[in-house]
Amino acid sequence: MASESLKTLRMVVPGFKFFEDTLWHALEWMRMKVNGVCADMEAWQIVLLSAALLLLAQWLWEFFWCGEGGIAKLKKGTFRMARKIPYVKRQIAAEVSKTAHSMRQGFAKDLKPGMSFVRRLPTRGHSSAEVCALAEEYKSMDTVEINRGRASGTLYNGGEELTDLNARIYKMFAWTNPLHSEVFPDIRKMEAEVVKMCLTMFNGGPESCGTMTSGGTESIMLACKAFRDRAVNRGISRPEMVIPRSAHAAFEKACQTFNILARIVHADSITMKVDVRQMEKLINKNTCMLVGSAPDFPMGMIDPIEDIAKLGIKYDIPVHVDACLGGFLIAFMEKAGFPLPLFDFRIPGVSSISCDTHKYGFAPKGSSVILYANNELRRYQFYIITDWPGGIYATPTLGGSRPGAIIAACWATMMYFGEEGYIRSTADIINTTRYIRDSLREIPGLFVYGEPLVSVVTVGSLDFDIFRLKSGLEELGWNLNALQFPSSIHLCCTLLHTKPGIADEFISDVRRCTAKIMANPAEKASGMAAMYGMSQTIPDRSLVGELVMEFLDALYDTSYSASMSNGHTQ
Ligand SMILES: *Cc1c(COP(=O)(O)O)cnc(C)c1O
């Protein structure tokens, strides 16, 4: 059979005979070479050499084709070596310690004169009046007026009646814990109802289900854990996920935590939405989930969820929709008069949705939901241990004990607003965002990225360093988010920005700042603005990481005092 087809090939393919001869010659040459090398070797040497070569080949294969790829690994390795050079090491250490010092100086500025850190338990407990008076002092440290809509995102509602309601509910359920589900049937019922109300918002079918979590990050991490375990259950030993570059950092946090490889798809440079064709190219037999955001955090774009879901069905891979940020907007936009492409369980292939009740759901911080299309998927999220001496133990989420009062407050907030309340807030927020979006487009020197449909407006500039605008606005009391790759800043509109006059104040401040910068567009940024720009140009990302480590350390530092901000150290 084989020789028959060889004969045919020789006849019909021109040059095949030549190709065949060359191949035979090459093989013959190799045979001679190998024999030559092994001629003087003993059998055990040949066996060892073969084994070593096999290992080397395997190592090369892993190095270049597995994980993040050979080039990235070579780059990292080079940086690691360069940093071992004593001179480089000293320079970096000096730079890191300078940064660390200036971070602490920045924090010291927040301390009131004479303020210091509590470093041990007070010997005698304070009266509750004393504690409250002390807490008032701490409260006076806040500088950004989030209550006046000066911050991007951060505070989503802040209504006084809502605050009072939440305080009352918190008091009622302060000591509850859903871990003891038989002790607290009230919290059990409330959690189930919050999940079910959200499933209804996202058109979940009769099989759909979910759990509450402590926030968007936990919701996302749980979905990743569930889909990793589903993949492992199917014999995949190195699970990978394909995520848009714009997807929330929580996905890569999950990758690190649960040992999943992240394959990153870049956005289309015009629409700023994920390029689904590129996404398909990164799918392989190890892919355990695909992700789309609705909308994403950086630029507020809704990825083409329907197209991603089609890939999910084609390759039998779960698709997660991250609606953490805008879930409580997009679910009501249609009814508020702003049509959107489909994004929820109405699309076959959408396996899970994360949605933060503590963002536009207006619930206090510490609550979110993770929703699944069916219970088979949710079961991969659960944790069960049957043989623990502490008893048969099972938890639906990452935590053990959980704050029942936060669940109750979330439930109360959703009951308080109702569908009509959320439709109204959605209409206000979307109208305001679009007003801001269209007004910013008119300002010379600025441009708005893509076509944002939800609550985030991202601006950049071709004429000047956009972080100078962030600094300029900071001086006027506005706190916007700095984004990178590309350099840009965004405003995430909340209910506070819909208050009369706020949007206009913002637009006129941006116009004023931009005009001032445009008078001298080439000027270099300074201070924090320079930091944002500079950090993107450092090729050794581990160095950037090290500087940020210093920041996290500084958060917990209690060794500095108010006087440090004047240049003195203790
Ligand atoms: C806020 C956010 C998250 C994560 O939520 P946390 O509650 O901060 O953990 C996830 N995805 C998007 C798009 C978000 O905006």
C-alpha cells in the first residue's frame, strides 16, 4: 500500500524524486554521524546520552512553547541577570528606597498635626463615646469630597436615607453568619433571594443558579476556580484561559492563585473591544474558559459577548461575562430606553456572569454575586471536606464565616430600590455619562476612546501628556483614574455625578485645565503625573512590581508621623 502511493507520488509530483533522494541522503549522513560519535562508546554511555538528549529536547520544548513563551522568559531572565550586577543592584536599591520614602512622606501628609499611630491595645478600654470621638478625628483625614461627586467611581450612591436604612439593617443582623445556616434561616433566605433576583435580571433559565460573594474579585476568582476544576476533571493538566487585555485584574489574580495560564487577547485599536478572531487563535485543547466584559473597567466597552459565546459553543468552553462594574446598569438599560446588544443568559453559550451589588446595586461594600447557567457548573465552585475532625464541612465560596449583616444590607438595598428605582438611576447615570462624553469630545486637544455606551468615559490626547490633565484636575478637587497602555484617564459616573451642576462643573474644569495645558503642550509632566507616564516605559516590569511592593508595605507602616511630611523623619 505504502510503496504504491510512493510510486504514484513519484509519477505525479514534479521534483518528488529529488526530494526523496535528498531526504534519504540526509538520513544516511545522520546515521553515519551518530554511529561515528557512538563508535567508541559503551552501551551504558549511549543509553545515558540518549536520556540526556531527550530531557534537553523536552526542556527546550517547554521553555519555548509552554506558558508565556520563550521570548518573554528570555527577557525576564536577562533582567534578572542584569540586576545581579553589583552596580545595577545598588542603583536599583537606592531608587527603590527613595520611592519608598516619598510614599511614606505622601501618607504622612494625611496625618493631622500631632497625630500618631496607635501601636498597641489601649491598656484601659475606651468608652463608646471616646471611641466615637476618636473615629471622628480619623474621619477628618479624608480629603477627596466623594460625597460631592468629586471621585471617579468610589461612591455609587451615598443617599442619606439609604445610609440610614443600611445602618438599621446592619444593627438587626450584626452578629449573623451564613456559615451557620441552621442558626440563621433569615440570612439563608435573604442570600437565596438576592441571587435569584439577580438571576432574573440577567434572564437566567430554570437551571440557573449562583452564590453571593464578598466582591467582584471573589466572584471572578470563583468562576475561574470552577472552570479550572471542570477542565481538570476532563483530564486537562495545564488549564489556560483566554482573556481580553481589558479584562479586570482579578482574572490574572485567579490565574496566579489557581495555577491557570492567562492568554491575553488585545483589543481592536479603534473600537477598544476584544478582537474575537485573535481570541479564537489562542484557543487550544487546554483552554478552560473564555472571558468578555460588559463593560470593562479601563474604557467601559462591552465586548462582543455573542461572538465570544459562539466560540464557547464551537469549542465546548465555558464563557464568563464580567458584569461586575455595570451589571446593575446594563440589566436595566433596555427598560430605561437605551438599547444594547445581548450580554446575558439569553445568549446560548454564556456560562457565568459576575455582577457587583456593591457598585451600581448601591449595596454596602463587601457584596457581589456569581451566577451560573446551571448547577453542574456551580458545583465546581463548592468546597466539601467529609473527613475533617471539625465535622463534615462545606462552603459555597472562598470564605468560611461570612458577614450576614452585609448580605442583609444588600438584600434591603435591592428591596428598597426595586426595578423602578434601578431603572431611574440607570437612566440618570447613562444620560449624564453621554452628556459628559459628548461634551469632552468638543474640547480641543482631547479625544474620547471608542464609543462608550455605559458609565465610563476615557480620554486621551495626541497633543500633550494626558496625566498632566489628571494632575490639573486633582488641584481642583477631582479624583480621576489613571490608565496605561495607552496612557489615558477615565471618569466612572455614579449617581453622585447626576446631581444638578456636577457634570457641568466637571466639563468646565476639564475645559479650563486643557486650555491651560494646550498653551504649552510639550511641557513635561512632573510629580505623580510623571510617575504614571514613566512607569510604562520601564521595560523590566518586575522593577515596577518592586516599587509597588513598597507601596503595599507603606500602607501598613506605622513608623512615620505627621512631621515627616515636612521633610523630618523620626
Ligand atoms: C470593580 C470591578 C471588578 C472587581 O470588583 P471588586 O469588587 O473591586 O473586587 C471586576 N470587574 C470589573 C469590570 C470591575 O469594574
